[in-house]
Amino acid sequence: MRTTFTTSKSAPSKVGALVIPIASSGTIPAGVGLNRSQLSAIGFEAKVGQTTVLPANAKGTVRVLVGIGAVADLNANSLRNIAAASARACSKFESVATSLPTAARGDIRANTQAVVEGFALALHRWAELKRDKSSLPALTKVILVAGDKTTAVKNGMDKGIATATAVCIARDFANTPPSHLTARQFAEQAVAIAEKSNLKSTVYNRDQLIAMGCGGLVGVNKGSVEPPRMVKLEYKPTGARGKVVLVGKGVMYDSGGISLKPSDPSHASMKMDMSGAAAVLATMGALSALKVKTQVTAYLMCTDNMPSGSALKLGDVLTMRNGKTVEIHNTDAEGRLILADGLSLGAESKPDAMVDIATLTGACLAALGKKMAGVIGNNSAVVSQLMASSGRTDELLWELPLFRDYRSMLDSNVADMRNIGGPLAGATTASLFLSEFVGNTPWAHLDIAGPMEADGDNGWLNRGATAFGTRLLIDFCANFTKPAVKLNK
């Protein structure tokens, strides 16, 4: 993350621009130099996220007005997007100062965290492979004007820095070309992050995965010259209040295997098929900094899915970690195969809850579009906690049904089940498949196939990989409470 944040009691005299929040009614802040009629005359109505740049005043300070709408309607989620709009309006200045953290009512820490996230995520770019870096925003320093709320603003700023850093890390991973990020390289990066983040890490190679019976991960990897990796990360805080397992799909590149994907823009985005594992890794890296009191274990299931003479074939049968056998009817339904092994391992540790996250089905993308993910689970309390985190982070979820009657669509003549259920209800049948590997563990599945990528800049989102689910999972782990072990039937 290139942006740095500091706090100040008052706006510094030397700053590139001053971001001034303007409500849709009430007194205009001092220093604007225009009344409401004059603002209206230049087209500024103080609508949420609207920005106008005023020329430098007598002190040489450029003022950037940003609309915040009605103060009574302001919340952390709207502040995040207002901050993002401010960041884009100020991107040519090296430094800005703003009182946005104290512009809204309510929890100043949460509001400040959202402001930091909005600035940092709007300014984030992945430009490692560009020779010309001139397109990068000049803005790298944001000063948060706190007044007499310095302690609360500082606390919120620190949380915002931790969460925004995690999102930027996950975005960087997902934006990286597959030629530059193999399963082995991703595992190496995970170990490096673990060393910096108070995590224990263990990396498993192909031979170890075979010995462990992880037939899903090994099977999907059969067509690749790059070996698979499974990374186990463990966060064990003192006085932990619960135990959660996270499982992330890490398909570094998904060609579809011999069920080859069409050559279209969606195929070019399949470097992002490891977005689930990236979100989990980034989440784990933030837990210690945020002093999260939940014990969290993560499994990153990493491979690519390639066609070759040794690739998985339709009709092949794999034996998964929990002993169940799966007949392959489509090699492009590979994510559920590698998640099955991770979920099986997670269930063996008897956690209080388990969540997997994956760019899993085109069916979920078709149903919900690119602005929200699907959530399906066997425990309403776990799903409810994820929905609450969704509301706090503005990472939208919509619950889909785990409709047990559709389990027959996965029946196989030669194995315990097959890996695809046909053309209908694809998100549900994929979740039913995953549910076969969680045992009696309270569990939920996040299908992020839709919001894994943004087509353009919008609010806290930038064009490219979104790292959707990172802030949501951080919030879920930070606020987790043990659910009653009552599974939905």
C-alpha cells in the first residue's frame, strides 16, 4: 500500500489540498469562501460523493469540496465511498488533509477506519510490470484532521491501515499474471507473510498431499507441470474466544482442463481464480495487528488446472481426504474438488465454524451479477454473522438455498457422487457437493465468482481484482461468536 496516514489536531498550513466535507444543508464550513447559492451556481449540490476543486486560496491551498449529503444519513459505508471519491479528485496532489473522519455521527473509530479504507483502496494500483509509472496517483500522504477526537481517530486509522493493507495484498496477488505467481511462489509468499504476522505456517508438497489422501487437489493438478501446494496457517491468540477454519480456493490459473474454457475475456480473467485463497491469506495476515481474539486456522488449496496428456479425464474417479469417491463429469468444476480436501481437513479439527471462499460457479455470477456474492450454509447462525459482516464492510452477500432435494443431481453410477449436477441450480448443487465434506461442523460457503473483478473504478473498487471477501472475513473473525451446533436440514 503506497498511501501513508497520520493524524493532526488541525489542518496543516502546508498541504497539497484540503478536502472539505459539505453537507446538503446547514452551515458551510469556514474557509470555503462561497455561500450555498454560489456553490449551487457552479453546480455543486453536496450530493454524496460529488466533488469540486476550488482554486488555491490566499494561503496557496487548493480546496476540494466533497458532498456528504444529509448528515443524519451518513454511516461508515457511505464515508468509505465519499473518501474514495475524494481520493480520485485529489490524486494529482502529493498530500491532502481532511476532517472526513469526524463529519458523521456515531462511532468515530469505525468512521475513520472507513475513510482510511476509502482513500487507500481508491488509490491502489498494481503496476509492477509497467515500465511507465506515470499513471500512478501522486497522492501518497493523507492527514486526518481529528480536532479533540485524536485518540479515537488514531485507533480507527490503525484499523483502517491494517484492513486496507490486507485488501491491497490480496488484490496484488489476484492481479498478478499466472506466469509470475505459481502455486509454489504463492506458498513462499504465504510463509513470508506468516513470519511477519505472528502465524505458524506449514507447506505441503505433492508427495505429502498424496500420503494425506488429498485426492481432489492432487487430481486437479495432474495436468500441470507446476506442482500443487497446500498451505496451512494458524493464528492462536491468548484467551481465544472461539475456533474458526477458513478454506480458500487457490487455482492459480484455470484453463478448465480438458473441459477447456472458451477463448473470451472471462478466460483471460482466470488468473483471478485464486482470489479466495488470496482473501484468506490477506485476512490471516491482518489478525494479529487487529488483536483478533478468535483462533483461526486457514487452508490455502493451490494448483493450476491445465489440459495435457496427464490431465484429469471425464469418467475418472478421485478419492477425497474424507474417503468419499467422486466421478469427474466436468474438469472445469475443479474448485470444489480442491476445497473438498481443505474442508475435510478443517472438519477433523472440530472447529466452532468453518467458512470457505471461492470463485466457484458461473451460476452464481449469472444469478447475482458482479456486485454481490452468494452465501450458502448449513447453520443459520454462521450465515447471519457473515451477513452482519457484509453490512459493516459493504461487501454484499445474498443467501442462496442449500436445497437438499437437489442432492440427487450429484448421484453417480460408479462413485459416491459426481462433481457436477447439470445445467440447473449450479450454485446450490456446488454447495451441496461441498457440504458432503464438512461433517457436523457449522459451515458456510462464499461464492465470489461475480464480484472477484470490477470493470471500472466505482467507490472503493478499482478496475481489476477486487479482493472481495477480505474485509468481510476479517470482520467475521474479529466479531465471531460460537454458534449453536444446529445444522439446517
